[in-house]
Amino acid sequence: MKHPKIIFYERKFPSANMILIKDHFQILVDTGFGSEAKETEQIIKDAGISPEGLHLIVNTHYHRDHVGGNSHLQRKFGVKIAAHKWEANLINTRDTEACNAGWLDQPVEPYEVDLQLADNDEIRTGNRSFKVLHTPGHTLGHISLHEPEEEVFICGDLFHSNDVGWLNIFREGVSSIQRSLESVERVAKLNIRQAYSGHGPQIKDPIHSINTARRRLEKWLKDPEKVSWHACKRIFAFTLMMKNGLQKDEVDNYLLNCGWFQDFARYSFKLQAEEFIPVLIDEMIRSGAASWHNNYLIATAPYTAPQKEWVDKNSKPKDW
């Protein structure tokens, strides 16, 4: 039997990685950030596939860096999109909470989910079947894919090579740590030889990465404030990438108008929002997540700045 070809694309922020499964049916897992939709289209063409020939897009979860190319590929080429049923329902009913876009202040263009997935469903590529695993934590509808014969695992943001996805206790629930830990424990029982994460390089040692994720989540259970710091730094760093930095005199006003910032300040750190601004900035600098350059606060991780016109469009589910 012919093996499907797995092509892994490691992409800089603000995009997430993509996995293209070339078989009788061509499957694309995740589509990157919306500002890079044309680049996503070109990547597919460079792999020898016409975008209209894609059988299915499968989203591991509905965050903007994983679903941003959906709208372009669906509108232009009619590609069908699959996602977990819980997130699909929020998207298809145009719920204002869809994609966490409003709360995070991160734009995402409209799309429809054609195929609603559940735990233990199968995605058939022709010569193989990828089992859908519901792996909640990072989001409630987060899924991973496992192909047992070749022992391939596509994990989205469940875990990375040496990290885990940030946890949104305000939109996904205060039990997100326990959910993530249960998801990781479930995956630890699988035979995995090749693993592909939503961010960073291909995972070379899946067992080590799973054990690292487990230890981190267990530590977070004992010290939940660490979960909030991890999330705040990830969210704000992503904002800085998306906006290609913020001027010093813009930072305060921007943060004060963000739902995520207000919630973490008040509930996680017991501070007034104004008090939390210097605390967060100091931690961004101390941890190396950001630095000042000519009065601009800039993210330090490698990224590709979106076009300003795209960011200014600022499409959110409430506008869909």
C-alpha cells in the first residue's frame, strides 16, 4: 500500500505551522494567519496541488493563527473545512466569542465549517485514515490527529517541542489545566514516531516532549498564577507581532481596551488594570519576550509583520 506523503511547513509568527497530507485525497491541516493567505495558497501550489483540488482543510482549533487562511481558500476555491463540532457551532452561528477574536483583539475573516468532527471520527486520505482525538485544554474544541500505521501525530497546540499551548481560563474554563493534562496523558499512551506541532520545529523526540508538557502542567496545578503569566506573555507578544510593535504612548490605551488584559489583571493578579500595565511590561522585558526599540515595544521572537492595511480591516465574528 502506498504511504501518504506528509509535508510539514514550519511558519513564523503570526502564522501557525501547516501540514499537507498528499494522498488520494489531499488534506491541509491548519491555514496560517489571514494576512498570509496568498502565501498559503502559493505553498499549496508549490507542493504540486491546485488549491481547488484540496479535499479538505482540517483545523486543530479555531485560533486566528490556525484558521486565518480559511476564508480565502473557501471563498476562492470552494475548499471544505472541518473542525470540532463545538467550535464549528460557534463559527457557523457567528457567535461573538468564536475564535476568541473579540476578547483577544485579533482579526479573523469569515468562514463556514462544512464538516463537524467528534472524538474518534476518521479523516480518510485514501491509503490511510487519521483518527480524530478530542484533546481539549488550549481550547475546548481542540483536536489532534493520529495515524497508527505510520505512527504520525499532529498535535496542534496541545504541546510543542519544549512547551505547551497557553491556557485561556476565562474563555475555555478554569479547569483548562486539568483538561490539558488529561489530553496529554491520553496521547502518552499512543505509539508516536513522527510528531508535528502548531508552532516551532518538527518534534524530534515525542516522548520527551510529552513528558515535558506533563511536568509543566503538573507544576501549573500547584501554582496556577504561572498559567496566567504564560498566557499574558503569549497574548501580548502576539499582539506586538501582529501590530509590528506598539509606540510607548500607545501601550496603555491599547491594553486598557483589551478584554484579556482586564480579566487577567483583575481576577488573576488582583490588580486594577492601570496597576497591571507596568507589571506586565516589566515581565515582558525581564523574560525576553519583548524589548524597547526607539520608543517602540517589539516582540523578540522571529515573525513576519502583517500588512498594516490587513490589520486595520480588523474583521471579527461580530462583523461577519
